[in-house]
Amino acid sequence: MAGVAEIIVGKQRQGPTGTVKVKFDGRYTLFSEFQEGSYDFGYRSGRKQA
């Protein structure tokens, strides 16, 4: 899915490992909290809607 990235924590001292899903806004090279079911990323592609 466009606008979503996964951060893989493969090794962590005294902590858990795993995968974290985050939203990505390429306009600002910004990663922020991803909430499942929330797909409005606050920007539009600029394409005209049909």
C-alpha cells in the first residue's frame, strides 16, 4: 500500500524485536503513527477524480 512503511526492529538490547507499521509522507520525508483502518494520509495525488 502506498504511503505505508514497515520498520523492522531485528535486534534490540534488553527489548523486544518485531515490525512496526508507520505512515509515510514523502513531501516532508516524515514517518508518523499508523492506525489500522485509517488510510487518509492528508494529501492528494493531484490526479483528477473520475
